[in-house]
Amino acid sequence: MDTQTAPPRTMGLFGTALLPVNGMIGAGIFALPATLFLAVGEFAPWMMLLGGVLFLPLVLVFAWLSARFDHSGGPILYGEAAFGRFVGFQAGWARYASAIVTVAANTHVMVSYLATLFPAVDGPLLRPLVVAGFIGFITVVNLFSLKSSVATLGALTAVKLLPLFALIGAGLFAGEPSMGLVLPEFSAAESIVLLTYYAFIGFEYVVLPAGEMKNPRRDVPLALVAMLGAVTLLYMLVIWAYIAIGPVVGADADNPLAVAARDAMGPVGAIAIVIAAAFSIGANNFAGGISLPRMTYGMAERGMLPRWFMAVSPRLGTPVNSILFYGAASIAFGLWEGFMVLALAGTLTRLLTYLIAAFALPVLEHREGRIRPVRALVCALTVVSTLWVATHADAQSWAVFGGLVLAGTLLYFVARQERPLAAAPL
């Protein structure tokens, strides 16, 4: 392995756009329509529009920051440029550590969806093998080339979106529901807003592998803003179709969207939605499998992790050690039944990343002597909303979050003992 060779820039705008789409569309879109409808009635589609508007400041912060950098790492680069190497490391490590656990948890959820069609996969022996097999599949595909990874992600995305488009089409012929422009009486406004906020988390996958994109300073900001709009519209249409079909869903239904598809399109529709849900979670994990190894590569490139993570295969052109580490660690957590407690800290780690990015942008622009009141206001809104979301985390999440940060800090200082390479460019 050649530790000095950088991976080639092969990802274009299409592959770039796939990352935020699959980061934001996972399992939530299959449960959110019924949940929001029960909470706010026919106003539910507009509630998703409100969620997209509330999330826009955070996306704009990342879009403006990503236009400044063309190397892999995303928030690592933003934090380091503004506050130094240690803060940059924390922005990346906290997000990465919990993501490994989250991908294992999400894969178990994917298997649960598949078990509704194939009950055998839910057995005590077969379930962990299926989980390990899927994560191993992600790892192997990512080893070969970024092009093959993007092609596979595109296929997974098509499988998960086509049944949703069919459901939207069925909704066109199901009736004429009210557009719900009358504001409902919110009984739990905070929880409803949080629900719409969480629907968009995961967009940041796109900034991590910028070093392997052909034109990241142009493509990443465009993909971030455009895909936020596209995902918001998709959520609104799916919820509208659910309301139009008006399925009879019991309180204990595991997949209300499948019930709606069954009512509109018969058993085939229900099966298609269940398969789409499984593939949606799989594509979400696959997007992480593409992006997150590029994060550890970027951290090693900057001397924040041991140089072992920088190894690039001269033949394959991929950061093989980072990919193998990601796959092996994810499989280990997937085989360990106690990993769910660690996943509770996932949201907090992302919020730390968001906060560092929101503070980094005005700091960098201030150093350049630029005064941009609109951007400063957007950053302030991002900080306020992020801190508000963080106040809803429980004590256990904070404890696990602290443990992950401590473990990463120890690894950081181990890496600092290595003989430094030439400074990597920002």
C-alpha cells in the first residue's frame, strides 16, 4: 500500500447528489406520515415544509463552508481552519465513532423489515449473519472503486424511491384531501418540530469525501441545497398520498405506509413498500460506507489519526485501511447485542459537528475582513436551534457521548506522537 498516494477524483455531480438524499431518507419516511398525521391532521405535509425551512440555515452553513475546501474531511477541515487541529479532530471523531454503531443498529432494523417477508432471517443464528453479510457487502464494494460504489448506491436509491413514487401516483386517484392550510392545535409542539428536524439529519455525508470529487467546491453546495428541497418535496408528497388514500391503521401497526400501499395497490403494493423500506435503510448505510472511511482518511492526512488510515491501494485507488476498519468495527458492533445503548449518543455527536461548523464560518470570514450580516444571522439561528435540540438528550446519551469523546482524544494524542508528515493542504 502507498500511504502517500491520494485517491483519484472520480465522483461527479450525480454521485454527489446521491449522498445527501440517502443520508436524509432512511427509515423515517416510512413511519413519519402516519405519526405526523395523527399529531397535526391534514396540516402534516405543510409541517414537513416547515421542517425543511427550519433546517435550511444549517444546510446553508455547510454549503458556504464546503465551497471553501476541496479535500476530504468536511467538518474536520472547518473546525481545524477556524479553531485548530484539536477542535477539528473532535468535530470528526465524535461523528465517526457513533456512526459506526448507528450503521450496525440500522442494519438490524433493515433485517427486521425483510423479516416480514422472509421470517427465517430473524432467527437467532441467521440474523447476525445477515447483518454481518450486508456490512461486509458494503465494505467489499467500497474497496474496489468509488465509481462502483456510486453505481451500487444509485441502484439501491432507485429500488427505494420507485415504490414511493408509485404510492404518490396512487394518491392522485384516491380522492381529494384538504390541503390542511388551517393551523391545527398543537398538543406537543416541541416533539412535533423535533420530529421534522430529525427527518433531515444525515445530509452531511456529502461533505466528507470531497477529496474524491471532480469539482467539490461547485457540486457539494449545489447538492446540499437542491437535495434539501427535493427531499422536503418528496416527504410532502408521500404524506399527502398517505392522507389521500386514508388507510385504516391500528395503533400497533409497524409499517403504516405498507398498509396505505396495500389499500391503494393491493398486496403487491404492500410488499413493494416493505422492500423499499429495507432498501432505503440499506442505501442510507451504504452512503455512510462511502463517506465515513473518507473521514478517517482525511483525519490521518492531517495527523489526527495514525497514518495507517491513510493507506491507499495503488491498484484500486481507494483508502483500503480506512474502509476495512469501518467495515470490521461495524460488524463487531452488529454482532454485539448490547450496542444499542451506544447509538443513543448518535444525535449528540452530530450536533457537536453542527455547532463547530456554525461557529467556524463567521470566524473564518472575520479573519478575511468580510462582514456578511445575513450569513452571521444564519449561523446564529443554527447555533440556537442546535442547542435547543441538544437540551432534549437524556443523561445516558450525554454519558456515552462523553466516553466516545474521551476515547477519541486518547487516540488523537497517540497519533500526535508519530513523526509528522508535510502539512496537508486545506
